[in-house]
Amino acid sequence: MPVLNRIASYAEEMKGWRRYLHQHPELAFDCHNTAAWIAARLREIGVDEIHEGIAKTGIVAIINGKGPGPVIGLRADMDALPIEETTGAPHASTVPGKMHACGHDGHVTMLLGAAKYLAETRNFAGKVALIFQPAEEDGGGGQVMVQEGMMDRFGISQVYGIHNSPNVPFGHFQTTPGPLMASVDTAFVYLTGKGGHGATPHECVDPVVAVVGMVQAIQTIIPRNVYALDEAVISVTQIHTGTASNIIPEEAMFCATIRCFKPDVRALLKKRFYEIVEGHAAAYGVTARIDYDWGYPATINHEDQAEFAAEVAREISGAEAVNARSNREMGSEDFSYMLEACPGAYLFLGTGPGAGLHHSAFDFNDEASPVGASFFVRLVERAQPLA
């Protein structure tokens, strides 16, 4: 079953929606204009309820089916990134230093397209909860929506989301039961020694030597402490110290991103990180302060829902275009909090060749919007059929 004919007829309208959103990006929880624009489209579409102000700027809209039944949640994130756009497209960002470099404008468009069809046809039982979430990129808006009681308030019994995937063949779906995306933690380490002249290091306590030793030792955590089949990554991404060629600085800092799939591995990585930093600090005579940000948990699909979602995807794109046992991703997603709160699944939708996610030249492929909208619609109709 290809893209639904009725949704195909929305293609130009959906393109207009997406390009408007692309021109007007907003960050984190400050998606006030984006949320107001989405709410206006939802009123035009004719949904039954619009609940605003969840997690500051999030929205949950309800569409009632033609009979009694459960509530299925469909989620789209709507925040942008602090990146200066370089696409040169006619619909490029009009906001300096901000752009939709991850395709959340496309995610919103797919969900709005599905909402328009579902509000017209209502060929399902129960209700659909349309979740428009802020602050996926920074701030954990998904966690805040869950903490504010979204699942219980609207009686959501299962939840699904899609992320676009550039350079995956157009229209191909990828997912897997169990862990799909990694947890993400961030460690900031601040070292203090005793500065002085580079010609008299014996009179100093050198934080530069300490930071070099720590960074090298941290790279031994995974190969020497983590079981080889338990995937994990520690990448040191910043080192800052010093001001001149002949001065030993007083301070140094570094930070690292730490990712894995299992809670016990996550706890082990934190434990060993602290032990190495504190041990090396004592050895080098510096003091160390660690700010360890416990970030998004792993995105773990529920087995039944992942298999069901893959089955629906086959209806839309064909069996050969669905990988239901795809590789895990070391990226992270705060949809993980919704999957901790109730059963559901997350999928990737290929959008064909183009710049990668979080790149200044990225632009969502508008031809993918009807595909994603069709998937959401069939997911609802299959999950909650009329008697």
C-alpha cells in the first residue's frame, strides 16, 4: 500500500507548512510562535481538543474516533538548533543563528498531515493524541511532558514517533525491538593546580600534564572494563587551558560525551570515570571538580510495538524497504522518556541523499512528508480498528 491518495493530495499544502516552519525556527522550550502556529493549523483541521502549555510550549491535541477504544499517542518534536544556515534555499531560516538542522519542521508537518486525514475520516476507534513536543535538542521536553502527567491525563496506552534519516534510501523505514538509540551523559571536569613560569615547572602544579594523563586513561575504560559485546562510547570533545607559550596555567578543563545502551553499563562508566579522574588528580597533585550530567536514557522500543510498527511500515513502503532489525544508533533521543512511561516504538524514515543531521546545509526532503503522514494514519487505523 503506497502513500494514501488523500494524503498525496495534501502534498503542496504540507510543503508550505514545512517551509514556513523552516523559515521561523525556535529553540528548546521557547517555541511560542511555533506552538501558536501549530495550534492555528489544528483548529483549521478540526481536531476535537487542543491542550496548550504542556512543558511550557508543548501541545497535545485530541481527535476522537467513531467508537469507544484506547488512546494512541503520536509524537513530533518541534524545536530547532543554534546553527547558522548555509543552504541558500528560498525558504532558508530568517532567524540569524538558528535553523531546523534536524528536520523537526518535517516531523511536525508529517503529524499535521496525519491529523488532517484522521480528522476528516475518523476511521478508527478510541482517540488519537497528537503530541507536539519542545526541547528535544536541549532540555528534555519529552521528560517534562511525562513528568507533568501527560500519559495519565490523556490516557495514552501506546506511543510512536518517527525521525527522518538523510542518506538512507527514500521511503525506507528502520527500527528494531529493544535498544535503538543510546543513553547520553556529559561530564565536565575542572582542574586546578598552581600556575607559574614555564621555565620553572618544579615550582608549579601543572594541570596541563594532569589533563593529558586523565584523557588518555579515560580511553581505557571501555576496552578494559566493559564487556566487548556491550556497545559504549566515550569521546572527549573539548580541552581548554593556557593563555601563553611560556606560562603554566592555573586551571584546565575537559568534557566528554558518554553513551551506551544498558543501565548497568551506564553506572559502570560513571563509576570508572570518577575513579580515574580522582585518582589522577591525587597523583598529579591537582584538585578536580566533576559536573556529571545524567542525560537522556537509552531509547528502548517495546518488542510488540516495534514489530507492529514495522508491519505497518511494510504496507506503506513495501517489505523490501523495511529493516525491522536495524543497527543501533549511538545518537540519543528524549522520546526515551515516553517509552519508559508506556509501550511504543520509534522509527527512522529515509529521506534520500543530502546533508547530514545537524549540518548547516541540511534541509528536510518535502517528498517524505506524505510518507510519514501515511504511516501515522495506518498505524492508528490498524492499532484501533472500528468493530
